Amino acid sequence: MKSITINGSQRESVGKKATKALRNAGQVPCVLYGGDKPVHFSAEELAFSKLVYTPNAHTVVIALENGETYNAVLQDIQFHPVTDAIMHIDFYQLFEDKEITMEIPVVLIGNSRGVKNGGVLRKNKRSLRVKALPANLPDFIEADITPLRIGGKLYITTLENDAYKFMHPDNTVVCQVRRSRNSVADTDEDEEEEVEAAAAE
């Protein structure tokens, strides 16, 4: 999985007054959990743009001024209710031998027969929650919709992978093709060939 580096400064004071002063200076107060003790730090709001305002999943390298670095993932983020400015971010520290649960985006590939015949593709899940070791976390999960006919559903079980585990029930529908007013009869090519052959005879 791709990683983004956030350059920050460790916070000595974590009170409301100090936090407000940071925000007024264009800094975002952050906390890193998961290690021996929480690490409080801050970074410029612009530093988080590629991490927050994107549908892609990323891990993070937190690089502090004192030379310490931490591998982490975004755990929680708080926005201002009016301005949408980032108010606070929580990170969770990663360890090579410890599994982590993370939301991974779904990317649809292929051309569905059902859509070609006028059906409407509905994406039920834009991301899926997976559990894996950090090294096995994928950038995205590919879902091939080519076999889907009108009325067909793609279940999460068809996407199973040995590198990670899905944290959803087996009957979770990732996407489906629904009938529309413009849809036509959706038969197998083999069936069509058999009908044509019978007509020729």
C-alpha cells in the first residue's frame, strides 16, 4: 500500500488553550495511539490534503522534528461543523507483526453483459473493511463485473484473498445489475447459438 509522509512537531502541552493556539496558527492537533503511550503532535493542515481528500487508502509515515518516525493509519478525523476545517486527527500505530483493520476502496473492472443489455449497475459497497498485516494491505480491491447479467449480484465471497480477510458477512453484495425500462432479454451466448442452430435446422 502507498504511504504518505506527514512532517510534524511533538506537542508538549495538550490543554484546550494550547490546542486553540495551534488551530489559529493553521496547525492540526493529532494523537498517535497503539504504542506504549499516546504520542501528541501537530502538523500543517495542508499536509493532510492527500490523505483526507481522496478515495484512496494510504498508510502514513509520521516524521517528527526530533527524528522519531512512526508507521500508522488514519483512525478518526474531526471536522469543524461550519467551515469543514480539520479540527483533530487520531492515528493508530502499525507494527509489522500485528494485523490491522482498514477500509479499502473497491475498483470495478470489466464490462457487464447485463449493463450492455440495458441494465443498471448499482455499487452497493464503495469500500470494504479488511484485516491484514500491514505489508498485505492492498491499495484497492478489484471486482470483475464481466459475468454479471441483469438481476445478477457480485458477492464478497468471490473476492476472497489469502493475503487479507474481509470483515463482512459472506452474503454481502458488492454490486449488482438491476433491470431498467431500456433493458432487453439477457440470455447466454450459448443459448442464443442453440436457438439460431435450431432455427437453421
